[in-house]
Amino acid sequence: MDGLRKWLTFSKGERVAIISILAAIVVLVLVNLLRPTRVTLDEATLHNLDSLLALRQSALEEQQQNQAKQEIPELQPFPFNPNTMTEEEGLRMGLTERQVRNILNYRDKGGKFYSKSDLAKLYTISDEDFAQLEPFIVLPEVARKDYQKPATETKQNPEYKEEKKAPKAVPVVDLNTVDSTTLVELPQIGGYTASRIVAYREKLGGYICKEQLLEVKGMDTERYNTAAPYINIGEASVRKIDVNRADFKTLVNHPYLNYNQVKRIFNQREKRGMIKDWDQLKALIEEEEPVNPYFENYVKF
């Protein structure tokens, strides 16, 4: 019994150490119990985070586009002759230094502008720029001396045979498969417009009718009416968007949806449930502005 008492008897220093250790253990236990429960990122939280990131990215892209538009000088044309136009006149009309230099270099190398359309052939003059400049181009009769045939090849020579070139046939194209290189062979379709037609097709997910070309930037009614007889729509199906599963960026990049409409779609999905049909979607997104009548062909549920 004395031996057991000996083992259970502690000195003052040992008692202090034991009490300190027990107190530390109690503190650790209390801290662990009172610490807030660790939040795990469930699927819904990750989905909301993805939406917020997409919202921020979309806002940044919109800001960059607005800045780019502001940096492009607006043309203020006045009557001019591209064969005699000076650098100062070109800049005063709003042409860029690169465009003016291109015109002057063309003239310095012996080139002449015989018709208004010759100006559009310069690679620095876009279809939109030419559309603004064309009414102001003044071209007095310019003799095509560089293209006159020598006297030995005139019609006075009995051995002369006039060469007649057959006009190049205009191809009929499938709007959903044609490339920009073939599109420029259509009347009134330049390189810039052809590139925009193809780019808009990718954004849409395919054309369902050729009238959608009027939505392409730079395509006016006159150009459309001239090119339309040579355009068909093939049987290729359009790429549809699942409005209940597509992410924010996919929806906001579609030409028929804007930022606020996509926000309403996401609010519906996250707070009220899935969108069931076209009528529900139409009622949801047309609160701000009318829905494009073609949009129904690009969605699924």
C-alpha cells in the first residue's frame, strides 16, 4: 500500500506540469468544437462561381470592343479624286495613315483609278469604308493609255483578231459550307464581307435561311439582293444550344441573346428550375426586347 501511495504522490512541479497539459488538451478540444464547419464546394457553388467568372469575362470583352470602336476614326468624306488626292486631304477625310500611304504608293508605281470600284480593290480599303467613300469619288474621264494595243494589233490590220473572253460564271454556293474564298466570287461580296459571313455562321451555329445575311455587319439590302440568287441553304442541320446546361459564355456569345437575357436564363435555372419549352424561354427573355424569330431553331431543352 505504501508502494502504491509512493507512485501516486507527485511533487509540486509535477502537479503543475500535469495540470498545464490537461488544460492545453481541454483548450484544443474546445477550439476544435467551436471552429466553424468547413464549407465544401458542392456542384451548385462551383456552378455559381463559373457564372460569376463568365460574367466578368463577358464584361471585359464588351469593354475591349467598345474601346476598339472608339479608336477607329469615323470617316468624314468630301468630293475627291483618288488620282490627285493629297496626303493631307486623305487624313482630313478620316482615312488612316496606312490607307493614305497605300493609295499614294499605288499611284507612285504608275497605277490609276479608272472607276470607283478600283479604289475598293486596295487591300486597306474595307467594304464599309468604300461604301462611305463611293458617293464622294469624282473621276473625270481617264484615258487607259497603258492598256492600248500597239498599232500592229489594231482592227486596221487584216491579221488582227479581237480576243473575246467569256465572262466568268458566278458560282451558286451553299451558305452553310462555302468558304470566304468562294464567297468573294459572288457579286457585291468583298473580302471583308465574306469573312464576316463565315464568322457569323460560326457564331449562329449555321444559317437556316439566307435572309439572315442581312444581320451580318456591312450587308445592306442592295448587296443582299444582288448576291441572293447565287446562294442556297443546304440540308446541314444547325448547331443547337441546350439552354438548361450551357454555360454563361456559350449563351452570351450567341448573336440572338444579350447579357441581360442570359442573366434571366441563369436566374431561372438556379432559383426556379429548368426551362421546359420554347414558350417559357420566349416569355423569359423577351421582357427587355423582342426575341429574334429565328432563335427558336437554335435551342433545345
